[in-house]
Amino acid sequence: MQHSSSTYPAAGASPDFRAGDLHAGGSGADAQIKSRVMKKLNRHIVWYCFFLFIINYLDRVNIGFAALTMNQELGFDPKAFGLGASIFFLGYIFFEVPSNMILHKVGPRIWIARILVTWGIISCGMAAVQGQSSFYAMRFLLGVAEAGFAPGVLLYLSYWFPRKERGKAVAGFMLATVLSTVIGGPLSGALLSLSHGWMSLSGWQWMFVLEGLPAVVMGVVTFFYLVDRPEQDRKWLKPDERAWLVNVLDRERAEISDTGGHFSLAAVFKDVRVWLLTLIYLCNGIAIYGVVLWLPQIVKSVGQFTNAQTAFVATIPFVFAALGLVLLARSSDRTGERKFHTALSGLFGGLFLAASALVSSPLVSLMLLCCSAFFLWAILGVFWTLPAQFLTGMAAAGGLAAINGFAQFGGVIGPYLVGAVKQSTGSFSMALLALAAGPVLGFFLCMLLRTRRD
């Protein structure tokens, strides 16, 4: 949907925003408005969505920490756990595009609130798992409930953030995937130990309940807090700030249209760039999800650690992942270059991951894994600026969901691959080598893209 900037006049707003104002800084008055707007959007939107994504990602990957005691208690072998960890993504994939289309139609405020409440309830329900069948069923339903959250927020950010600022905004949001592990690792480890046996429930059961409840609460808060679009805002921005932002976003939509961009959903699935981006993100996801969901057990296998110590050690690579996300996004926004930041991050991430599997020293292996995490997670911030170069409106809603949704097959492949290789070889080393092939392949695919500087 396009909006005419002339429809939103405001006292104090400059009547003529040049096309290059956002990128070149514009007049002094415009630069001041831009600075105020970006600070407010980061405070009201990015940090709020960042907090929601911490809860989301924690509920998605805490299964890796639950496995430290749940697998033995319920009799899951590595292959059964790998399948259960992966099956989440099947539900996620099937409902991703429909969820984002509904969000675009009814608005982010209502739909994101709905997603939060339903996934929170199902995440708590993971405590009721009794065997393989119920494990698979609940993981599938959790994927269905969470479907659309990440692409929904990415779409929401595109409603509010101009292109030149979008890399940092997306990186700020995606930073939650890292910090959720940094925070969630020690938290999950503590819950496993401290709550075990309370009211006749195991620690892993309490972990699911206590980490799922915040999603339900924040779903209610989200319904009253979010504003769908800038032109509807009456509480975050002043009239001149709102008029400036709406004008800039309208001009960018017009530029996308003038350069052959897509507004319709049908055009999305005919564009080879959409499928190429999907494969790139899938390749990176194979490595990321394979590492995330198995890292606690990998750490446990190389040392005599308690569950709490294992959770702490498993968070170390994610500190470096956070640094990579922020630094590479800032570099990409500063230069306007997207393609090589994405491609080279995948290449170095894959090579360092392979190297971590080939060394015998646990300490050196951990250091190389930290280097790998730096680059693998750096992709998450920069990558999502690429589809925004040619998708907007309904095409953006469907396109972002399609790319993120179909790429979640990486989440199916990665964890299952690790479980299958570990069961057949008895070692995690060959599994890590197999995971490393994904982002390296993503590098070559990314080099095929034709892109421009923002």
C-alpha cells in the first residue's frame, strides 16, 4: 500500500524533502529531524522488538538446554532428539507466509500480540511431554504458533525505517538471537538445577513453564503498545517528525517501483532473486541452528562440567556473535554495501567452523568457534537489507516471509544432521564439518546476486 506524502501535512514540517536528504544529510533542519526520529524509533520500536525476540528465541532454542536432563529421563537417543529439535521448523515453514499476509492485512499490533500469546501457551505446554510422539507434536505446534514473528517484525521495521537506517535497526533486533542465549544459557542451567523436584516436576519442565509465561504477558502488553504505521502515530513522533518520515518512506517506495521493484505478491515467486536469497539464508541457517541446538551437548562432551557450568561455557561464542552482528551492520550501513558483507561473512564463518572441528585442543576449538559465531551471526543484520532493495508493500510481506520461511529448512537440516552424524560416528567433529559446508556454499550463491549500494 502506498501513501501520498502530501496527505500528511504538519505544522513545522519542511514542504520539500529532496530525494537525497536522508543519505546526504539534507539541510541542517532536516538532519536534526532525522536524528530525533531515528533516536525515537530505536527507543520505541527496535529495543521493544529486541526484548520480544529475546523471549521468542529463548523459547525456541531452550530445548538444547532441556536435553541435558530431558533426553535421559524420557529415553531420547541423539537421532530422536535431533528430529524433535528439527520438526519445529516444519510447522514454522508451512505457516510463515500466511501469517505475514494476515499481519499485513490486520496490522502488526494485533497479529504480533496473537503470536506472542499462542507461542507462550504452547511453550509452557512443553512441560507435559511424555515421550517421542508428544515431543514431536508439541515442537511442531510451537513452530506453527511462532510462525510469522521474525518476518513480521522485519516487515514492521520496513514500515518505519528508511533504507539507509535499516541495517542497524535489523541488527539491533537480531541481536536478541545472540543475547537470548547469553542470558538464557545461565538462566536455563539454573532452572534445571534449582527447580528440579519442586512440586514433583523435573527441572526441564519448570524451565519450559517459567520461560514460556513472559510471552503471554508481553502479548497483552504489545496489543496496547505498538503503533502499526508512522502515519497513524500520535504518541511517539511530533507532527513535523512524522511528516518527514512519511515523506522519505514514500519516496523510497517510488524509487523501488521506478527501478523495477515489486509491489504484488505474484511477482515475488517469479523473481529468481527471492529464491537465491532463500538458499543463501538456508545455508547459513544449517550452521546456526545446528550449532545452537547442539552446543550444550557438544560442550558437555568435552569436559566434566555441571549443567550450570555447561550453560555458562556454551554462552561464550554468542558474545562474539553479538559483536559481529553490530560491527558488520554498522560497516554495511556506513558504506551502503550489502552483498560482499553478506557473502564474506558466510565464507569466513564456515571456514572457522570447519577449523574448530579439526583441532584437538578444546580451548583452541572454542576460540575458533567464537570466530565462526562472529561471522555467521553478522549475516543476520546485513542480509535483510538485500530483499528490501526490490520488495515493498504486499510483495514485501510475502517475500520476507517466503525467504525466512523456506530458509527454515536449514533449521530442519542442521540439528537433524548433527544428530545423525553423531549417532553414526560417535563424534561431533564430523558433524561440525558437515555444518560448515552450508555457509561456504552460501558465499558462492551470494556472489551470483546483482545488487546495488543503498
